[in-house]
Amino acid sequence: MMQQIYPAPAHDFRYELNKDFHFAAAHYVPHDEAGACRKMHGHTYFVNITVAGDTLNDSGFLVNFQLVKSLVHKRFDHTVLNEDGLFSEDLSERFPTTEVVARVIWEVVQKELDQTVNKPKCLQVYVRETPTSYVLFRPKREDFS
């Protein structure tokens, strides 16, 4: 994977970790405004996750890079996103648009981070859907439990 520079979220944590990876998945957006994207189609999503915190765990990690990747890759790679329970056709805010995919990835990652002793924060999720289109999701302070 080519190294990329991503927009950096402002923070005052001591440590910042970034993990790049990709996964292949299909989706469709069941809404009139989606045009051709109403039909099932696939992407190779390129993802960057930014985690920050002040304290390392007993192993000397903020969080293990492998854990960050596995949380997303194992769940979404080679799937139809619409079939995952995190996306629902009942709520338009849960159609698997790139914006919602980025937010859902944040939810999955932060839920796991909340279970760790050092409690780092996922500050940003970058999802590139095509070579020319990407989304950044940055949680607000109140999004953290």
C-alpha cells in the first residue's frame, strides 16, 4: 500500500497511532438519490484509523495495530455491507454510504477501545471508496462514553 498523508485531527494526547488497510465489500444504497448506487456494486475500501491516548498498555502499546485492523477487516472483508446488522434499511442514516461506513467503523473500534485498561480514543476514521472520493469521520466529544 502506498504511504499516504491524511488530514490530522487536532488533539493534545501524547501518542497517536495510525493504521492503514483495505477491505473489499459490496453494498447498495436503497434511496432514490443514490442513482446507480441503488444497485449492488463493490469497492476496495482503503481505510486509515487514528487512535490517540496518553497511556500505553502493559505491552507498551497504545493499542496493537493487528487488533485495529482485525476489528474491521474480519467483520467487513468480502461481505455485503447491507447484510451486516450494523446497517439497517429501516433507518436512512444507516444505509451503507461511505459516510455511514466511516461512522460504523468508528463505533466498532471505539467500543473495543473502551474495554481496554488504557482507554485510548479513536479520533478519526478515513475511508476511501474510489480513487477520487473519500470521507473522514471525526467524533465529537459527546460521542465518547
